[in-house]
Amino acid sequence: MVQEFNRIENVSGKLNLPGDKSISHRAVIFSAMADGVSEITNFSDGEDVNSTITCMESIGAVIERAGRSAKVRGKGFKKFTKPSSMLNAGNSGTTTRLLSGLLAAQNFESIIIGDDSLSKRPMERVIQPLKLMGAGIESTDSGTLPIKIFPVKKLNPIDYQLPVASAQVKSAVLIAALHCDGITSVTDKYATRDHTERMLNLKTSFLSGNHKNEKVIYSSKENYPVPKSYFIPSDISTASFFIVLTLLSKNSELILHDVSLNETRIGILKVLKEMGGDIEIQNEKESNGEPFGDIVVKSSKLKNAAIKNEIIPNIIDEIPILSVAGLFAEGSFQIQNAKELRKKESDRINSLCYNYRLLGLNVDETPDGFSVSGEIKHYSPAFESFDDHRIAMALSVLSMLLKDGAKMNKFECVGISNPNFISQLKRIVS
């Protein structure tokens, strides 16, 4: 599907966006694990979360949906049932890795598969710690899907240090540990997103001395989920596209209601503010340990600033749209220490560099990042999404800022996280 975008004049109005994708995945999984009925409101309506819902239904959870709300009748401790077929995670790495931790503790064999893109992404990073816990789990020789999981008598607690910045791997281990008598500890030196520990109310501590920034999270059977009500704040990653569009448009102001303000997710706001973005937080609240509030954004003149290495895990999903902001900011945009971008739905470093070269910009691609400088020379290009939802939405924003607009090939991939992206845009642009 080819989507055409025209140049816009300004942005104004208010948006209530769907719930955070990362929190939605976890709310569905934890509700399905609990023994009883849980309620979820404002969960994500993207295809990734639908994949999690379908997988949980396939192993016995009963999920009744009504728009962005759902009632989930969970199965209780180790009472999921063997699926009648392979579990299809679609395009969702979160579904795959979190389910691996859950299924490793069940009393039946299961197989997780995914689409072509997901089937190329690395899974050994989650298999290795689960094997240390005694799980019967394996992937292909290349460490990719399908993942096969076999029942074992029990899982054992471990002390594990994350070797990569991955909240998905961390969460898989913490979820598997919910089935252990002893306490598992996971040391996270990367400050990865912490939704799992917040939503399960897990005990945490920080190391001292030379390791003072390293957080240790503890999980055991004592922390197993119970039925509860979840309100899912709006997705900050989804909001970031509208935030950048507003900042870069003249005479514009936008209010985004009830957006997640989790400290491990708001790096994009910190970077944009350092660049000169007029961004204000109002009406701060909290639900199930997750802070949220309203974000007020106004037109701004931006200036590129150095992006520190330690914030990269915090902004990894927002780098595509952040780079669009960098194109229109004073100075050159540079990102480094972000090689994890090459292992997303597409090789996002290569995807962005390919599209920016279409504009005649000076692009320098490196193994772990890229830089962009110069002035746009070629207008109205046909951008390539590479079947990556964040690339598609980032370049859609870019298209609306070009004097002649632009086209986006394979735009339908936005459904992975935000199928209503176009209708949301129509409510706020003119």
C-alpha cells in the first residue's frame, strides 16, 4: 500500500492515544496468569498486542474485548493448557520473549513462530538465561524462530546479569522466576524499561561503589500476579511522532492526554527539551506504579545537541523520529552506540540512511549509528518503510514537512503499533 502525504500548515488540538504497547503486553499476560478476572482499560489496539492476546487465548485464557477495554479470566499458577497449534507471535518480539519465560514453566510442549521479519531477530539472548534456569528450550541453529519449549520438572532460581540492553530478556527471566520457590535476581546496568518490575511490584535495589547505577530486581513465586484492574497510559513512543510534528510546524500547539511518563521511557522528551523543544508536563497521576500525565507541545526552533551514550537504551524506539527532528534542527544530527537498531523490525540504521540519501543529504552510516547533515536537495521522494512501523511513521512526519509532500511505500505496517495513525493525524493537522 502506497500512502501519499501533503505538506501541512500547522498542528492544533488534543489527542487521546491508545495505551502503551509495552504495558499492554504485560497487562494481558499478567491478567491471564492470575487466578480470577482482571480488567484492562485503554490497551493498545496494534497488531503486536493482538498477537499476545491470541497466544494467551490459545493456552486457555478467556479474554472478552470491547474496544480498548477487556476482561481477562486468568488460569492461575501453572494451569495453562497445551495449544492445539503453534503459537504465532506475528511481528512481536515482546510477545515471543515474554511468552518464552512463561511457557518454560508450563507442563506441556509448545512452539512459537512469527512472521518473516520476526523470524530473523535474535532469540538466543532469551534462550540462554532460561536454559540456566533449567528450561527445556531451543531455537534454530542460527538462534532464531521457531522456538521449541519442552516441559521440565522445575525451574531453578538464578542470579543473572543482563548482557544486552533488553527489557524483553529481563522480563522473560523475571516471569520464569515467578514459578520458582527461591529468589531470582537480575542485574540491569542499562536502565532498560521497568514496566515488569513496576506492575508486579518486585523488590529492587541499587549496587554501590563502581556499580552504583546498576539495579538488581528480585522475583519469585511470592510475586505471582493476582487479579486486578489496569489502566494503560498512552504510548510515549506513539506520542513522539505527534510531538515532533508539532515542534517542527509553525504556529502549532498540541495536548496529548494521559501519556506514560515512566522514567525509563521519557528520554525522548529530555533530548527534545535539550534541543530547545517547548514541552510541558501537566496533571501528573499514577496507576499500578506507572506515572502518566498530559504533554503540552508548542512550535519550537530546535538545535541539535550531543546525545549521551547512557540514554540510548531509553530512546532506542524513538531514534527514527528523533532523527527527523534532527534534520530540521540547527547543526548536524548524530547517533552512536546504537547497534541494537540493526536488530529491530528492520535494520533501522540502514533503513533511515537509505531514505535520507533520497533527499540528497550528507549521510554517514557506521556500524552502531549514523550522522546526517546538509540541506534537502530532492523533494517529493517515494520513501521505503522496509515493513517497519516506526520507520513508516517517522518518514510520514518528514513527508508532511517537505514543501511538496512525499509518498510512503508499504505503509500498512503502521498497524503493528498504531492502526489509527492517519485518522489521528486528520484530527490535528491543517
